[in-house]
Amino acid sequence: MSIGRRDFIKGGVAGWVLTQAPMANAWAKASSVKSKKIVWVMLRGAMDSLHSVLPLADPNYMAIRKDFVEPIQNKLLPLQQGYALHPSFKNCHQWYQSGQFLPVVAVASGYRERSHFDAQDQMESGLNATDYENGWLARAVNELGGHGLAISQTVPIALRGKMDSQTWFPSHFTASEDDLLGRLRKLYANNQEFSELLESAITSRDMLEMNEQKRKRPDFSYLAAQCGELLNLDDSASCAMLELGGWDTHNNQVGRLNRQFKILDEGLAQLKESLGEAWKDTVVLVTTEFGRTVKINGTKGTDHGTGSAMFILGGAVKGKQVLGEWPGLSDSQLFENRDLMPTTDVRSWKASVLHQHWGLSAEQLLRVFPDVKPMLKTVVA
Amino acid sequence: MLSSQAFIAANRFGYGADQTILEQAGTEPKAWLLQQLDVANIAKELASFDNAWSSKTAIKSMAIYRQKKKQDKVNAKKASMQPSMQAAPDDEKMMMLNSDSIQKQMNKSAAKSINLTIAHQITTQNPFYWRLVDFFSNHFSVSASGQIMRALAPTLENEGIAPNISGYFSEMLVAVESHPAMLIYLNNEQSVGPNSKFGQRAKGKKGLNENLAREILELHTLGVDAGYDQSDVTELARAITGWGVDNNAKKNAGFTFRAGFHEPGKRRVFGRSYKSGGVEQGIAILKDLAEDPKTAEHVSRKLVTHFVSDQAPQEIVDQMVSIWASTKGYLPKVIEAMILHPLSWSETPEKFKTPREFMISTCKACDIKRLRPDFIKSLTILGQKPFAAGSPAGYKDTQEYWAGPRAMMGRIEWAEHASKFAKLAPMEIATGALGPQLNKLTQLQISRAESKQQAVTLFLMSPEFQKR
């Protein structure tokens, strides 16, 4: 799947890149390009694409995922080509209908193992081998001559590079989410002392929260809203990175994803609202490190897989289409007989956005993503 | 092969393991701990560590600050009497800014000094030495309340405690009780003997302050139930009248003995008599108190409770008390008795880390050199802000104090936050810090975590990392 630098140039893709959109105009007004924003939302923990963008037209899908689909079957949000969005994506579906949202199915990075950490690092680095001091978003914004912003305490790998990136995070800590607390319960399973400490800590916190009605948590919606505001305030910040964890649904996936998708959907709506006018010049990329197993596991969840989906949305997007090539779900069509087979590289779609939205040239794209070529599809209106 | 004893040495008696420490602790962990208390070694350690903030500088800055402040007031008054002058409000502002900026500078220097110590503790090759400094700094706790104490508090540890770990307890005791930070914190610099020259002139308007004397007996030496009574407190208070602080920026700027404040006459404290005299009278009492078996028992039990177990094994304490008696409270020998005792090396870690130990060991394990919020703010969030125990008794040293529900949730949230600063691979961090003490279940949960950050959080919150 990865294509070397030479193939990229030989393949004539560069020619397409340069002729598809008349970039000279945009380059003459570099500042107007800089006002075009890219927001990257990294979903940590591996989102199950088969439950977010449901391939209802696939003949094998319902048989394999019946237990997961039945509880939401009557509320699914229809897309083209027989796909449907999970009912929690209310805002995304509205944007889809107004041409500002498009999902890409069956994507993956260049990574083919199943470790969250390695996969996330590599996705942030955007290279075939992780370089911890060299992130894809930093390289891209460097080509543009702007700078990046991370909604984070520290500079994430994606924004590490030659130039300094800014970070912003509220000074109070994020309240630990139920997922982490659940994992701590497991960690303390054989230790009565720590189990009791944890339970009393949770009880006390919950009581406190009931009393204070709404303890201000820097949750995803809040961070997304702040992200939009900061992008509006700072002219030279051309891109930002947001993160959302909680996708590692090894058990009780239906309920957990109902909530997770809602958190994501509402956060994206907050981002749109706070961006205001700037939304029309914004492309939001939502990606995850890998997908999950096609089959349901023994605890009503799914395990680490390979192919997943990504979302491209925003006022600048040519939405109302489902992109990506569907590989099928029969046993022989799966990756290693268990995972959704990735048919395109996440980086290729990102490259297309960088070209079509920021006007990066073929040569510049090679410096950002030396291992892939951009997709020949129109994703930015 | 690395023994589990090397890891116990690094964790229970230090801030955790790293490659160099494990190599040095290696096969002789006890010897490794004890050589850290060697006089020459400590001198070298302190020389390598340049902490410029001193009580002298603090007192001098304070004197200038007070002077400036007075001047600011005069200027403000002048300005208000000349309402026609348009520029007055700005002048006033600028003058205020001047004393303000001195104040800011002082607070910044004191905070820097604290942060510097912590940063040093993360990487030091003498972690046991520094754990002892932390212990005695809390034993002789001073709180940074009020401007002068904010500036002075950290200097007590640097000047009174750190240079005196490798010596007699009496030496440390005298250094601490005569240190400006302690004298001001417990008001002894205002204590006046009623029959002293100054006391007689003041005609009852100035008198004795027992604050420091009481805490010396109750907290620093004998312990609350040792059998001393009010007359011992009063007698000790009389003996140390005149122990004060010279605030003159141009002169000594430090401890001074004011003979004019000193209560004349013989003293009797805890069954012993002391002839009349000046500063040497108080020193003689402190020396006897330092060598008293009750003090030996009190301080030894606190040491064992701090390092080994909330239920300090009496056998270790007894051993230390007997060495205390035979060496007149020579600290390296007393501490050696604890280190050589087999009960100090139980395979089960029994001590729940204090927030400070938790924070420093976290930074060490994850190779974090800088935190945001910084060390002081992190400790504030975790409930153990340096020099803010708010009581001369210092912070408590047992699990029920640190593992309350709120504190526990705070620890989880802080761990989740701090883990963002960790760059190493989670399993590498975990095995590097705990070696054979790392639990199988923890390994499993680390490997199943959904992100690097979450994996590190789980490791930091694992029972085997929370305890030492």
C-alpha cells in the first residue's frame, strides 16, 4: 500500500494535483490560505467503524452484527450507497445532508500490528516508522508557514517538529472518566485494600458532584469549544489538534458507543458554534489508530482490529458522499480473517485535504507524507 | 542478577529505581544506603547542588522590602496632599510596584529554591540522604505563612538540616532551634526574660513566649508523653530568651544572642540543673535533651514509622534507642541500626507513599524533569504543599491521612495528568521502576490500556507503586 517517493512522481499524480485546483491564486494571497483552518480530532482507543458507519448493504453485515444493530435499527440515520450513521450522530447527519460531512470507510494508517500506543504514535508521526520528534501536522503547517495549536498539556507527537507549537489546556485537571475508573477496579481486583480506597473515592466524588450540581469538567465539548475560540483569536494558528479517548470497547459496546458517539457529535457541534464564521473555511478530520474485530467477542464487545473509518467535515468540505472502497465482510475478504480490510491509507485522504484546502504542492505533500500519495477525489468544495 | 533487595532499597529508602541506582545498590543495597551518609559524600552532594537562596539573603531582602514599603507610604501621603499634581497616581503606582516587585522577587526565589531541591531529588544518586532531609524537614516543620516566613521557610532545611544529617542529633537540634526561620516561626525572637535588662525596662509590657520551648519538648525532642511538665516548658523558655534574629541588612542578618533579653539565673529542665549563663545555657539544655532516651525513642519511632511501617516494629525502635544511648545520638549509627535490622526489609511494602514521595517517584520513574503545573503546585493539588503543614507538628506520616477518598481521587486525576509528560514506553517505565515487584495483573492492565497515557496512569496507581 505504501508508495515510495519515486512512484509518486512517476505516477503522474503530481500533474493531477497541480491541475485540479488553480493554486496560483491562493498562493498570491498567502494570508487567506492561512485563515483556512484544519482541526484534527484523534480518537484514542480504536473506534469501531462498523458501528459508526454501518454498511447495511453488505450481505454479511447483519448476520455478524445483529446483536449490536437491533437495539438501534429503527433510529439509524441513512447515508448514500446503503450506509447509515449511528443514531447518536445527530449533528453529523445534519451536516451530511447539507453537504458538510463525509465519512471514508475502510481506512487505516501504515501500521499493521494491534498495539494502541505504537499505532497512535505512528499515526501522529504520519510516517511508516514512528519519529517521536516529527509529527505530520507540524510538517504540514510548516509547509504552510503557519503554526499549530494543541488542546493539550504538552505538545503531542503530531505537532512536534522544527517550529514551536502552542498548547492550551484549562488549568484544572480533567476529571477521570468512568473508563479509567473501571480499569482501576480491574487493577485492584485482587487487592481488597485498594479496591475499598477506590470505591470510597468514587462514592465521595459522585456525592460531591450531585451537591455541586455541575462541577465544571473540561470535557470534550468544553475543550472543542475552547479550541474554536482560540483558532478565531489567533490569526496565525492554522491548525489544531483535539483528542478524545474511551473507544476501547472490549465489552458492552452498544451502550458505551451510544454515549461515546454522542460525546463526539456534540463536541463537534460545539466546535462549529465557537468557530462561527470561520466554520466555512474549516476542515475537521476525525481519525482513530485502527479498527476493531468484525465479529462480536464473548463480552458483547469487539477486540483490536485493523480497518476503520474516518470523518471529514466542516464548512469547506464537499460532503454528502461516502468515500472509500468497501472490501466486503466475508471471511476471505477480511484482513487476517478477522478485521476489516483497509483499502486506503488515512494519510492519503489527509494529503488530499492538505492539497485541496491549503494548496500544498506535490513536492510539499511528499515532505509531509513521504510514504503515500493523495487520493484522486474531491473532498474540499 | 538484581536482587529484590536492591529494589526495596531504591523504593522504600529512596525515590525509586533507575539504572545507575540499581547498579550501585546491586548486590550490597545496605552498604549503598549507608555510604550515602558519609560526611565526605554529603559534602560532595551539597557542593554539586547550588541553592543560592539563603536566610541571610532572605533577611536582607526583607529589610529592604520593609524600608521601601515605609517609603512608599510616605510618598503616597505626600502625593495625596498635593492633589494638583497630575502625575501623582502614576508615581504612587510606580513606588508601590517597587516594594511589590521586591516582594515578588523574594517569593520567586523561595519557590525556585524549593523547586530546585525537588528537581535535584528526582535525579540524585544519594536518594536515601535526601529522604532523610525530607524526614527531618518535616520533623522540624515550619510553615510559610506571612511574608517573612514565605521567604525564610525553605532556608531552614538547606541550612539547618541538610548539612547535619551526618552528625549528632544535638548538632542538628541546635542548628535548627537557633535558625532565624524557627525563631521567627515560633516567636522566640520576641520572647523577653521578665528579669532581663530589657524586660525590667519594659515594665511588664514584654515577656516570655513559650511557643518554641513547648514545641522543642513536645515535637522536636522528648515527645508529648515523655513526662515533662509546665515548669520544664517555662524553664526552657527562660533559658532560650535572647535567641533572636538580627534584621539589620548591613550587619550580620541572622541569628543573634541578645544578652539584654536573656533571663538571668540557674535553670532546671527535665530533672537536670543548669548554671546561669548566656547562649551556652540553652545549648547545654538542648544537648541533654537530644541525648535523652525519651528523645531517642520518639525520633527513632518516627523514623521507623516513616520508612518502614505505620505500625513501627518495636524491635527496630529498641535497637535504635540502644545505639542512640551508646553513641550519644550519632545519627549515621542510629540510622544504620534501622537499615541493618531485618524487619526493615519485609518483602511486602507497607508504607503508602506521601504525595511528595508519590510525585518525586513518578517523575523519576517516567523520566519527567519538568512538570506543569510545577512541583510546588502539583504538591499543593496533591495536598502536601511544601512548608505549608500549618502546624509545627508537620504533615502526618500514616496512610489514613493520605489515602482519604478525596485525596485518592485527586491522586488518580493527578496521575492521569502527569502521565501525559511521560515519554518512555509504559512497560519500560513499569519494569524499570519496580522490577520483580511489578505485579502480573498490573502488567496485564498496562498492556490492555487504550492509550500510552492511560497505561502509565494505571501503573502509577498500581498498589505496588502507591506503596513502598
